[in-house]
Amino acid sequence: MDKCGTTDLFARISRHPDVVPNIKNKETMWWSWERYGYWLWSANVRRTYLSNYIHYFDNLALRLNSISRKKGKTQLVTGDGTPMDMWDFRGWKMIPQNKGLKEPQYLTPHLIRHINRDVKLLILLRNPVDRLYSDYYFIDNGERSKNRTTFHQAVVRAIDVLKKCQEHRSLRSCLFDFNLNAKLVKHKTRIHLGFYAVFLREWLSVFPRDQILIMRTEDYSANTKSVMKRVFDFLQLKSLKEIELTKFKITTSKREYITKHKLGKQPMMTKTRIMLENLYRPDTEELSRLLKDKRFLWISRDSKNGMVENSTINKV
């Protein structure tokens, strides 16, 4: 998911000696934006053929050809690190099988499974309130001055847009709507990305649970080494010794990217956090039930005592 640390995670995975990054080094943006998505409504070049997507993995093909000529054997892994694939389904009306439907029946998960039934999926999720605040400072939408007051005002407007949509439609229908996505971006805060359970249900309805590794950004930040070992095991990559983890900078380096908007970032206003926690609570409760894991409620010790959590995460 956007602003949950996916760039950092993808970079660390790519340092494993048996991983071959795609030619864009992370995000191909093909499924969510090029094939049936956002860019199809813009003037950008359309790359709608499967061959366009396969081209992004030419690096792997070259490695495999080289190994084949030497008659060697290896188990290499490559991947696509596009976080928008998790949530950006606004192009669903362009999928032929959805023609005439009020809500989509087929989405990105169905398309990916048709191409690669055995794909392994990694999902990194962060407290949706903190994710939104980071996202607000990350997106350059022309606003000269960003601070916690302008963020609060943007949140109020965005919630109003979403509530008006839900007066006549389901939450699922609203979150997948092209026009609603555009309105929320206009109001400078993408609150719709934080409804993780809604998006995750789409993936779980298509892929077996054991093909999806779902992690929290907070755990990744607190114990990167442990999480990376878990990721490598999930991807069936060879285990690396401590000296190798250090050599390939898998557990030692730290990535922080501070935009010009983040330089004066202040702690979120308490009333804003309360408003957003109330907004996301039904979804995080559903997420916790789906995963059978209370950690995805994102309830801190202070929250349990009636105080508001004010966590900060450095991942970008």
C-alpha cells in the first residue's frame, strides 16, 4: 500500500543475490494504470499488451539465458513492486467482463491469477491514520503551505465527499469509482486508500491465503531483520547468513526521503486523529477479523487507557 514502506522493502528484497529487479527497479504500474487504469484516461502512451508487461522483466530473461548457456541451474526471483495494484481498481469498467455491471465482478486479482496462478503476493500495511498524514505531505498537489491545520481541513472535506457518495452507493462502489478518486485527490487527501479490508477481500477471494504475506509497517520498522528473513522464507529464497545480510545491506541501511513539504511537518492534531480513527475503525476491525490478528487494529497502550495514540513512522 502507498506510503507504507514498500519502496524500502522492495529495495531490500532486490539486494538478495537470487533476486533480479525489473527494469524499472520497482513499479511497473502496468496492471493498475496502463492496462485498465488511470493512464487510459490521460494522454500518456498506452501499453496495453501483455508483451509490454513482460518487457519489464527482460533483466531476468538475460540472466536465465546466460545461465542456460553455461548449463547451470539456479532459482531466481523477480517481481513487481506497484503498490497501486492493491487498491486502484478505478479502471474496472474497461474490463470487458464487467460491461453493464453496477459494481465490478472482475478486478486486478483475477487478471493476475489468470496470468500467474502461483504468484506470491506481499502486502505491507501501516496504521491508516499515519499513512494518510504521510501521504498528504508526499503528494505534490500545488499547495504551497502544508501543515496540520490544512490537513485537518482537507480531511473534513474528503470525509464529506465519501459520505455523500455512500448515501446512494456501497462503500466498495465508492472506493472503486473513478470520479470519487478524482474528487479526493482534488481535496488533497486520499482517505479512500485506508480502507484496507475492502481491498484485501478482493485479493483473498481470488488467491489462497498462503500465497499472500501480509505485514505491518510498524513491525517492519521495529525489527527489519526478522521481517526480511520471513519475506525471504515466504519467497522460497535461500537463507542468508548474518555476514551476508550485512554485505548486501539488507538489514543495515536505512532509507529516508524527506520532501520539501515534510521539512516543517508537525504532529497531527488530536481532533484530526480522533476523526480519522472513528472513520477507519469499522474497517480495521474487519481487517483484524479477516486476518485473525488484533495487531491490525493498531491500538496502542495509550489508546486502551482512553488516550489517543500519536505514533510516528519514518518509512516513506
